[in-house]
Amino acid sequence: MSTPTCLRSALPRLLRRAVPSSFLPQPNALPHNAFRAFHPPLTKRPLPSSPLRQTALRHRRPASSFTSRTRATITRNPISSLAALAAILVGLYGIFKAAETYQRYILASFHAYPEPVAKKLRRALYFTNSDLQPKEAIKYYREALQLAEELGMDPFSDEIIGIKVQVAGLMERTGNWGKAIEVLEILRRDCGAWVEGFGGKSGNEKKRTRVLGKMVQVCVKLGELYGRPEIYEREAAEERLVWAVETVLRERQRRDNLKVRDEDEGPWLSDSEIGAAMEALAHQYEEKDQHYLASPLFLQALSLLGTNSCHSVILMTNLAASLAQQSPRAAAATQQFAQSRSIDSSSAPPSPPASRGAMIENARLWAEKALDIAAHIAPPVRDEECDVGCAVATQHLGEFAEMVGNRTEARRRYEEALGLSRAIGFEEGVEEVSARLRKIKGLT
């Protein structure tokens, strides 16, 4: 039976944070005696008393009338009045918290910049997040970088690199993928030239670690952008991702061999960041149907991340799909690697697969393990990745059953996956599983 082609990986989503606009100052109040200054003293002359009293009554009546109407409204509708008062108080509290957040987080993020640069960045972020106008935003980003250079800021500081990454992010957000790649490629080359020319000099150890880490992250992002359907330069994507993975492993080995301390050279990339580079390269190999290369990378990423998070559910699900689509010999090598890395060997397949049926069983066990891990993760740790991972793993179990000719089990798993996808609003999963169900119902 032919292998289904609808196995695919679930990817997490991105979120963005908007920057609020600044508050306008309030006009100053008039002095207490301002009214008296504009009016000369009244001349004493006799006036009728009744009109005076009527005028005074007319001036007092609105306040008295408003108060009485308010009391009457509260008396007639006490619950509605209390609800309105509560809504007003909640609104005031929200305004206060927004102002506090603006002061604490937004303004604080600009403290690392000189004020002229920070002023330009605030305008750039306004036209990036609050009122999207790419041309205006790029103008202010460019002016901020020019001012930073004039003021002598380090071009390889986190602050300046962050501005350039923000520009690339704006280009990506507006669908200008080529420009985003161009910005990041220039940044990659500049960082590489500094590491090559100055990274080995005494006193630059910590800066070298930081700049090299930024290069790795930029290359991972470039791999993602080159792999987009709008660009689809797979060779360039693979080249950037291979360099990123080789660099993180080579640098980690160097630090281990020399027993480098973080206090001496600064901290290297975290396990999760290294795992992200490996996972990105694994997805690149998947798209080229080189599953024998993707599987070991998924396993290495899993060994770095651990098996107690929602993202580990995604990794196990992707690993199961990759194993089911490769040759038995490659699957056996992958399983031997898993056992050598001690990745939960108690639940992994116990022996190297010797046939295609054993290979599919190997993949099934990883999918079952993904479901078991997800079942034991509770909120607030549990997030959307767990839910999507469960739906995808269940669909894969249906596909594995279909591969070995068990259509009854396949149909049961597909129906379960369809229910999960609908429950979490996973439209892509609904479409794929529905298509599988229609096909299998036509065969039974």
C-alpha cells in the first residue's frame, strides 16, 4: 500500500505587541481670582428683591434637579446603577493600568538609547505597531540608525542589531520578503566580518559570543524566509540552516573541551535556542523528502528540550511522521541514535526495525508517546501547541493504521482527530482529516 502524502508538521504561531501612543498634557487651570479680575465692583443701587430671589433660585435649580434625578434613578434601578458605577470604576482602573504599563515597559525599553535616537525609535514603532505606515516607519528607523552612528553607538550592540532586526520584521509583516532577506543578509555579513576580524582578540571574548549567537539566530530566520513559498530558494535555506546548526554544535564542543565559563566568555545559546535551529533544519529536510536526515535532528532537538513540554509533543509528532516515510534501514539508524541519547528509552521502540511494518510500528509508538505526554500537561503550562499536537498525532495514528491495511482503526482515529480539530478551531486539520475520511469511506 502506498504511503499517504498528507503527513505534515504543526507549527506554532507568532504574536505581536502594539506600542501605545503618548499622553497629551492637560491645559493649566485659571487662577482662583481670575473671574474677579475681569469684573469691576458693582455700584450700589436699590433693586427689587423678588427678581433677585428668582434669579438665585434659577441658578440653584439645575444642581438640585440633577441631584434629585440621580437619587430617583438609583432608587428605581439600584442594580443597573451599581453596574454602571462598576463599569466606570473598571474603565478608570484600565486607564490607570495602561498608563502604568506604558511608563514601566514601553518607555523603559528606550533607556538604553540616547534620547535623540529614542525619539526617532518611538516614532518608528508608532508607525509600525499603532498606525502601520511602512514608509514613515522606515524613514524613522533610518534616521535612528544615522543618529546612533553619529553619537558613537556600537554597531554590534544588542540595541543596534535589534533595530535592524525590527526593520526586517516590518518588511516581513508587509509581505516584502525580498527586502527582509536583504536586511538580514547584510546584518549576517557584517557580524561575520567582525567575528572573523576581531573576535579572536583579547578582551573581545564576551562580545564574540554575543555576536556569533546573533548570527546563528539571523541564519535560522533566513532559512525560514528562504523556505517561504513566495521565495522558495531551498538551497539557500538549507545552506543558512546547516551553518547555524554546525556553528552551535562546534561552539558548544569548543566550550566543553576548554571548560569555558560563562563568567569569562559570556553565556552561549540556550538548549531551547539550539534545539530551534535543529528543528528548523529538520523541517527543511522534510520538505525535500530527506526524512533520514530530518529524523536525527528532531531527536537531537527533543533531547535538548526534554519531554515535559507542549513543544515536545510537536517534536514527537513530527518525528513519528518522519519515521513513517523513510526506509527501514534509516529508521533503524535513527532509533539507535535515540537509544544512545537516552530519550525516554522505556517508551521508545525496543529494537531496530527490520521491516516496513516494524518501521510503521516505530512511528506509531512515538505518536502514542506524544499523546501520553500531552495528557499529563495541565494549564497554565498547557497551551495551543498541546492541542494542535494531539489532533495531528491522532491523525497520524489513523494514517499509520491505513498504511498497514487496518481501515477500521484508521476510520476511528480519523473521526477522533476530526472532533479534536473542530473543538480547538484547527481548520487545516479539519480539512485534511475530512478528506481522509471521505477517501476511506469510499474504500470500505
